[in-house]
Amino acid sequence: MTTPTLWDAQLRLPIPPVDAVYNHTVGFWAAVVYLCFGLPVLLYALWHVRERKGQIMLLFMVGGCLCALVEPFADVLGACWHPEVEQPTVFSLLGRGIPPWVCIGYFVYFGAIAAANYLWFCYGITRKMIWIGFFTPVVVDIVMENLMLSHGLYYYYGNQPLDFIGWLPLWWPPINALGEFGGVVTVYLLMPHLKAWKLFLIPLISPTIDLVSYGLLAYPAITVVNNASLSPALTHVAGLWSWLMAVVCVYLISFVLASDSPFRKDGKLVLPLPAMGSGHA
């Protein structure tokens, strides 16, 4: 459910609800709930910090914190507003103030969940596990955002696609989930090359893939969010594009990574490429 929106007559862009007041109580409890998910993963990583897996998990969580820098970019283009009246601002970019619970949420969603996904992948990957690894953050996102939005912690405005169920426009979850999941997949594929100091590239990979995911999946939805003249049908089609592209990406990932992929033989990736050097002119 999108908050009622005023539109700038000259720029023809949606105007955020700038008079909304930050809810300190809901912000506090949102941070507490997120920490209940994230702290066990952090403690596990610290317990195994002398092992490579523990070090990588901690680096994922650092990367999750850095992903919070993507939030203002997504907020401006995707029409999301964190009330700034009475807001305890951690940082401000692109004219958008970011409160503490958002930074904690990124630490958990793009950090702790990503670290847990990576640990899970280390025990073997099947196509089923890949789909579970993608849809788990989708479900977490839908549940958490609907709870926070229903209590007025922040707002979506503009011409949001897929906003007819609950409080969360449903074009956002696949983008967020692929941003988290794509970072794990990228690190997993690069892991043979991430030796010694190169491990410290992991915190940079996470926000980079988050931005790539947003750019890949969100462009049609961003276009309709900031356009009041489009029909509801076309608006929702743009939202469905996000889901379609996310599903296609995960489907392709499953064929590259999964041990039960038909493109793998004896654990090695075997792509169906034509034979080279066959002697034909």
C-alpha cells in the first residue's frame, strides 16, 4: 500500500511525505528484531575467526554495513522516504537521511544472511539449495518490511507497482534478495582467486553487486514509479519484470553452481560449447 502522493507540476516527479515524523519506538524495536537474527551469526563467525570460514563471514558482515550506502540511491530512484523530522541520522547522502535501524538492517540482511548463505554453500550446493538461498531473504524482506511499514516507520510513495497486497510494493523483494544472494554467488565463484590480502575485497563486492542488481532489475519499475500518467496494467507489468529477471538470474546461477547441474561432470563445470580444432576449414 503506497502512501498518498503529491506530484511536482513542473518536474512531474512524486513528492515525498517530508512532514512525516520519525517513530523512535518502532525504529528501536526494528533494530532489536534485526539484531536477534544477526547476532547469532556474528557470534558464530567470531567463534571461528581463526578459521577461513569465520574470517570470510566477518568480511561479509562488513560488506553488509557498506551496503547501507546504497540505500539513499535506491530511496531517491525508487521513491522510499525515511522520515527526517526528529530522525537520529547516521549519515546523509543525496539529500536523504538514514536512521540507525536501516544500518542495522543492512548489516543483518546483506551481511549476516549473506554470511549464513555462504556457510551453507560450503557444505555443498544443489539447485534446490540455491532456490532456498534466494527465497529465504525474499520472505524475510516481505515479513519485516510489512511489519515496519504498517507502523509508519517509513513510506513508499509515487506510482509503485505491485502495491495491492499488504504495505510493501512487491517489486522490491526480488531486487533486495538478488543483491544479497548475488554477492554470495560472486564471492563463491571468485574464492579460488581471493587469497591473502584479496580477501579484503569481499566487503567491496557486496555493495557493488547490490547496485548491479538494482540497475539490472529495477529500471522499468523506477520509470513507472516516477510517472503518474501510466495505466495500472503497465505499472504492474514493470513490477513483474523485476520478478522475471530475478528468477531468470537464479535459474542460470543454479546451472553454473549446483552440483546436480546437467552442465557439471565430476564436480567440474562443462558447458555445451562446440568442439574446437576439429580440422574443418
